[in-house]
Amino acid sequence: MTTILLHIHDDLGMESRLQAACDLARAASAHIQCVQVTPMLETIAAGAGDGLGYAPAIAAELHAIDETFRTRIEARFAQEDVAWDWRQMEGDSLPNLLAAAKLADVIVASLPAMGQGGGGDPLPIAADLALGGRTPVLAVPLAAEGWAVTGRALVAWDGSPAAAAALRAAVPLLRLAEAVEIVTIGADGATTFPATDAPAYLARHGIKAQLHVRPHGDRTVEAALRDMITALRADWVVMGAFGHSRWRELIFGGVTRSLLRTAPVPLLLAH
């Protein structure tokens, strides 16, 4: 774990993202790459050719706003004992962040806001970042005051390719955790896959983990998983992003979709 991509954007989740990235950088002796994307400049520039003479002025104003915010964030980094650099990009946030993340070990983004979509809400791109690239995503709640990466980690394990991808990606971080709890939720406490595969895999990496297999009874899987997060006092969760097709989860619900709305702790997502 050497390179952390931090999404820089002026929203209500910026402080929690920055603190989480700094906590990880200190714990793993990693480098933070700040990526700020000034939005829609190509669209604005194209408008200038349609008689919209004010388009260059709008572009200049957007740059000025981002430069002011950059100054604020650089002042924050001056208070943190971490290594960092800055990358400025232009266009849409999602493709630019994915392009910048090709050589990153993790992307730090925000969980979606649970309000009514105010102007200060973070961009709801955490799931799309996990689905669109091969870099795992740490999705941080807006209210988080940092990331206890060396605390207690919970691995949500259902044997799916997405869960396996998340587990593999999490190995460097799980080595830092004081405790690793693997949780499998089944209809009757049984599973159709070897639940012991996950702790055996981690053991080969020198990571001790405790396996918990629980029925969900008359609750949903996501409700049972949230209960286990509380019961095990987990500081963060490792989970696959959209083990089923995203369309199916949109129609029928799903663990990923539910926890993106309600997770009380940071989620490490991979697909």
C-alpha cells in the first residue's frame, strides 16, 4: 500500500475523506495523490463556438474557485505529517478519477449523502468508481472523523467474485488491523460455498481471522450484516460491490445498495 488517491472536491465530505486518507497514509507510510477535477470545461469551451461569449469567463471562474479551494486544502495538509502531491484535471469527475487511479492502491471517496440532495453533498460516485476500475474504493461516511484502519475490520463474505476481489484487495490493510472478523450471513446458518475459504486464504497471508456464520432469519441480509457491524464493534468493512448485476440490485434491493445508504463506518469496496 503505497499510493492513495484522494478525491478533492468542495463538498460536505471533504474533511472526512482527507482525514481518512491521512490516517491511512500514516499507518501504511503511504503517499497521497490529491486529484481535483474542474468540471465540464470541454462543454463550456464548445459553447463558446455557438455565440456564447461568456463561456470562457465561466471557465475562468471555475478555475478560480478550484484554485481557492486548493489553497485551503494545501493549508490543511500543512498540518498533517504525510507525503502528498497534487494533480489537476478537467472534465467529468468519474472518468478522470478512474484514469488517475490506474497506479493507485486505493481511492478515497465519500458515501452518498442521505439528505435531499443539497448543493454541498458529495458526488455519488463511490459505487461507480468501484465498478468502473480495478482499484478498490474506500467510501467514507460524511460524519466520520477519520479512519481507524488499525482497529477492527469486518469482512462481509458470501463467496462471490466481488467479495473475493474485495478480500484480495484488502490484504495489505487487513495486516494493519488489530482484529479481523469474517461474517457470512446465510438463510439458515448454512451456505452454498465453503465459508472457511476466506479465513484460510488470510491465514496464508499471515492474518488471523475469526469466522462468524449467522442466519438472517426474518431479516434481510443487509440488516443482519449491520447488526454484526455493531455487535463486533467494527471500525471498517470490506465488501464486494454489487455481487449481482447492478440492475438486479436496483430492482430487488441488495446489500451494496443498502449499505451505501446506511453504513455507519467506512466501506472498502471492490468489484
